[in-house]
Amino acid sequence: MNPSSPSIRRRRAVCGLLAAGALALACGPAGAAPLTQVGGVRFAPDLQLAGQALSLNGAGLRAIPLLTGFAAALYVGRRSDDPRQLVEQPGAKRLQIRMLLDVPAEEFVKAFHKGVARNTPAPEQPPLAERMERFDGLLRRIGKVKKGDLVNLDYVPGQGLLFSHNARLLGPAIPGEDLYGALLRVFIGERPVDPELKAGLLGRGGA
């Protein structure tokens, strides 16, 4: 058969279109950034929060001996590997957590208080106490966070800390940029809950 015949040219054109379509499906939309995956959990490269575009700063795993508790990702307006810059930069932020096993909410309450005590200067802790108790109440309302649950801990300027569990907002915002900073330092402070998770959230690798 003549390779330059109309039928051969049409067949090649159709094959070319099918191949291009398969490549597009494999690679996703043109220009789209790839998802970040840690521990089998995928995190989007960017998102919108309170009308602000946020980018994935980093992601990592919280592990204890023989177990991996959750995967977490930090979204900010300006990416950085400097913990202080991340805590102090203005604008919206999100710490997103995907649970990888069941954990009683009370364990998060204990970890939250221990992390704040270890990473927030002592003179700054008393003004946080009442608002920390309000956050404790939201955690205890869940009872237990289960494998597969999604938790968003958001900071929205003018409102404060917003806590969502499986896309359901729990209670009103708890005001204060200082409270959200104390929460972030639990994860990326000088004495974080997990050094490898800290490295991941800072975009330095890690788990």
C-alpha cells in the first residue's frame, strides 16, 4: 500500500491524536503542577483560602515507633524554609492533616499543650491560656480522629484560627495571630513534635 495514500495519512493522523490524548491524560492539564505525595497521601500544590492564593510549602509524616500517625502539609502565601519567617509572615495559612490511624482527640490536646510549652517563650504563654482551652474544647468535641479523616487548621486574617474536621467547621474562629503562631511552632519550632515532619513542612525533605 502506498504510504502517502489518503487512507494511510488519515490513519496516522488518528493515531497521533490518540497518542496525544493519552499523554495529556497521563500528565494532567497543561501547566498543572504535580500533586505532592507522602505516605500515600496526596496534597495539592496550591489552594485558595479567604480569597488568598496559597502554595504548598512542604509536607511530611508524623511517626512514632512502628506507626505513622498522620501526614501533614503547610500552605502559605510566600514559601520559605525559615520557621520564623513562616510564623511571622502576614496573611492566610493552612496546616492540613490527613489521619493514617485512629487517635483519641485527648492525645492531640496533650500534644498541643506540650508543644506550646516547649516552643513558645514563657512570658507569651499566659495570654494564650483561655484561647487554648477553647481550642481544646473543639478537639474534645470530636472524641476521636479516625483513619482517613481530614483536618484543616486555618488562619484567616481578621478572624483567627478556624478548625475544620472533614470539611465541617467546628465552632467560631478563635482570634489571635499569636495563637496560630504558637500552634505552628508545635510543628516547626525549635523543639517540634517530630523533627522529620518539621523538615518536610519546611520543604527540606524529611519523610
